[in-house]
Amino acid sequence: VNFMESARPLLGDAPGGCEWSSTTLVAGQLKCADGTLCFGWECCSSHGGRSKCPPDLPVMCRDKACHGDHCCDATCSQLGGPLVCQPSAEEEQSLFAFDSLGLACRPSGGYLWAGYESNCQEKCAQLPGCTYFTRYTDNDWCQLSNSCPNATTTSPSAWTYRRKNITRVLFVGNSLTHVNDLPFQL
């Protein structure tokens, strides 16, 4: 008796993401909603509010407890947790769903692929067997895996997604089948 994971072969659009899911490039520098780059926690108050945090405090928090705006922090554990993107209509139709922020899969057998790729989701969708991808929003580093038994804390810029519609399939006996588009001898 074998339990395997398989998924529907759908192609989804790349997640649009929220602007605040990445940081500015300079410590202490904020980006405002109107595109202004500035320093100081109140500098975006006349520019539509904060849209990006600095790399030294990379996570935008849910709480608006910092000069009437969303706080920037290392973890946001005391500030309502990280601000979460609401999926767009395109993302609702996507092949992947958001899994975690700041955690990355550490598959025991290694990654299916890792490298710089701006469209990590598309790369995973096209690679047979890929069920998880982690995209680092600060530099477009991409890690693809077929399982996620161990998720470990990593950079706050790590956004991990899992393939939707994964189902458990029971196979009995000896036969050749396909699991996530990969051939397996059972």
C-alpha cells in the first residue's frame, strides 16, 4: 500500500504580490505610497503612508501603531503579525496558494531546482514533481521542491507557496503510474 501526492496539472498566473512584500535597498529608508523614498518614521505621513519597509526592519505589520501607519519590524510578533496580502481574482484561480512567510522548505532529498528566477511560480508549474516553491522577494532567489517535511525559519523576504488541490491517492499492487507528472514504479 502506497500513499502518494498528486495534483491537477493546472497553470496559474504568477502571484502579483503586495508592494510591501519586499523592502527598500537602504537601511532606515522607507518607500511611501506615492513612490517617495525617505528617512524617518513620519516621513510618509504626507505621501500616502508606507508601502515598503527598510531591510533592517523588513516586515510590515498589521498594526497601525507607528505614527498612525503600519509598523515595520523584524517579526511583528508584538504588532499584530505580518500584514497579509489578500489574493486577487487572478491569484484565486492560480495553481498555488500562499503557505508561509519567513519559512522555507528544507526537503530531505534536496531541491528540485534552486537559482535566480523572477517568476518562481511559473518555473514550479512547468517542472514535473514541483509542489512547493519559495521566492525571496528581496533578490528573486527561487527554491523548488516536491515536498516540505521541514520548514525552517529563514529570511523575512521568503514567501512559500504550495500547489493547490493536492490529494492523497491510494495505490495497491505493482504498477507504473505518474505522481505529480513523475513516473513511479509501485
